[in-house]
Amino acid sequence: MLATLHAAVRANKGRKFKPNDLPDFDHAAAAVGYCDAFFTDHKLCKLLTLPPVGLDTAFVCRVMSDVGDAVDWLGVLPHADRTPKDSAARA
């Protein structure tokens, strides 16, 4: 994944490689391959999702940069019981 992202930046003559790209790529590599969703900035989202890179499709991970999309995606998750446990009941 790191090599794919690095090559995609190098192949795009209109986009210059920035020092912060490496940590961004590390975060993406750690998340996209293992998580159901990855929330990031617009530039990295575009890089991860557009063909021929398409890492979101290759790893079946929803990649989003829009806060509204993230909230909508989180809203479809099943909610766990969030009531605090009574510590006296455990004693």
C-alpha cells in the first residue's frame, strides 16, 4: 500500500510530494487494510479512492473526507448499551 501511494503521487505531475505525506500514508496503510472505514482529509481521500489506485475497493474500506458522510456512516452502526454499570451490584 505504501508503494502504491508513493507511486501515485510521483505519477501525478500536478501534485508535489510533501514531507507530511509519509505519515499520512502510514496512517492510511495501518487503517485501510484492517478497518471498515477511514476518515481523512480530502486530498488523501481522493488519492486512496480514485482509479487506478482504488485502495478503498481493493481492501473493502469506506474512505471519507466529508464530516457529514462520516456521521451518516457512523449512524448506521449498531449501538451498544451505553448505560453505566452499577458498581454496587458487582460488589
